[in-house]
Amino acid sequence: MKAIRVHEFGGPEVLKLEEVPDPQPGPGQVVVRVHAVGVNPVEAYIRTGTYAAKPNLPYTPGGDSGGVVLAVGPGVKRLKAGDRVYTTASLTGTYAEQALCDEAKVQRLPDHVSFEQGAAMGIPYGTAYRGLFQRAEAKPAETVLVHGASGGVGTAAVQLARAAGMVVIGTAGSEDGMKLVMEQGAHHALNHATEGYLDELMKLTEGRGVDVIIELLANKNLARDLTVLARKGRVAVIGNRGTIEINPRDAMSREADIRGVTLMNTSDAEYKEMHAALIAGLESGALHPVIGERIPLAEAARAHAEIMRASGARGKMVLVA
């Protein structure tokens, strides 16, 4: 089979398409024929060799994909060959035509959901769910600001928050992005490239502020986030690309919380809860991943170069295998 391999850490150019042996399932394992691969910023960070988790070289990136079960190993009971599935982690990497996975990290994909949409579930929807519900403890009737709502995680957060009965305000950096945010269920969309857009947020909330902020670029926004929180408000920090200075008094006066979010800390129980809810949302139609750019597997280097753009994301980038 063909797979992307990384033999040295570095820039996008280290992603090379090679021929490798087909994986074989062991006990409790599943081989998936990959049709689409989710591309996530964390994979670009890992590729540079500067991320906290550093895989042994050579390796194939990726954990998110949508595809069909090719084979199962001894002891696998939930899945069988031919099942449509999405994956959330892989033992061999998903930037490939086939991926070996533990059964627990493979979920059934409803028939009406495309493989590309399945590839958008693992990190984007898992992160959005964890940020909203497991970390920020968002509740129906609360008001949530999704700060950077037009990308893969942002659109997921908008859909999840709207389905849960929250008042949703999303930001994007263009008119097209704002239109996309509204199409995903936001009640209001603001242009975060416009001066004074947070003043508009305060008008929308009649000066009260928001209960929850899903923050996708904390190094730019966190200090101002703290000034538009309601009392007892929570900021769930999902994305960050540097340092920022904040005024702790803005948190103190509101008794506000800043809560970090990472999928790596998800317990087995939280994982089961998360994907039970996400699959139910797919089945009902409340969740419908937005696919942005589609790039051939062989052009993974281009995908990594584009995924690191600081703004302008529109939906989920996928590789097509």
C-alpha cells in the first residue's frame, strides 16, 4: 500500500509518499481501508520535532480517517469486514491507504455520513465536545462565544452548542466565513478582523457578556476574552500559538475560569461519553461536518503548509486516499 512516511523531523517537505507493507490485525485490532484523512494542526507540530509527543522515526502521521473495515483480529466483536467507520487514533498512522487501529478507537459511521465527514470527527468534534461540555461545563440557555468559528473545530463547536440549546455567537475573519458560521446554526456572527467587534458582542448580550468562550487563538484573544465574560464565566482554551499578557483582575472581578483543553487527557469513560454523543448527533443530523479543502494523499506536504495559516479556515481539510 501507499503511505506518507516521515524519516526526519522538519518542514512539510519531509512528508514522502512511499510503498509499505499492508498491516495485519492482531488481537483486538482492526484494519481500515482509508478513503479520507483528517488533517490537523497537531500533526504539523509533531512533524517539526518540537511537540511534546515525539514519535520514533520513521512514522506515518495521523489518527483521524473515514473508511471501511478490511479485516479484524481475534477478539474483535463490535466490528466486521465491510463496516463503514471513522477512526480517532491509529497504531500505524492514517496518512495511508490502510490503517491498523485498536478496536476501541474505531466507531461506526452512519450510512448517510460521507467518509470525508467521518475523517472530520476525531480531533475536531472530540476537541469541541471536550471543550464545551467536559471542561467548560456548558449548559442549555447559556450564551457561548466560539472565537474562531469557521474552521473544523469551530464549526463543530457551533453545531454542538446550538444542538444543546445554547445561544451561539461565532466569529470569523471574512464575510464568507461569517456566512458559514450562520449556516452552522449560530444566532449571531461577528467579524473578528473588524475593530470593535467585541463591543458589538456586549450589545448583543445587553452588557452581560457570555457564559462560555471557546477560544481557538488564545495568544491573540485571551486578554480581551476576560473582559467580555459574564460572572462565573469560563474560557476553554483550545488553540494557542504563543504567549500573551493578561490582567488577572479581569478574571477576579468576574470569578471567571480559564480552562485548558487537550484530548490527550481524555479518560476512557470520557471518550465513551464523547463518541456516544457525537454518533447520536450524526445519526439525528444535528451534526454535519463541513468539509473545506480536499487534497490528494500524495500532496500531504501542501496540506501541512496550508493548515498552519493563522486565519481564513473554512471547514475541515482532508486528504483523499
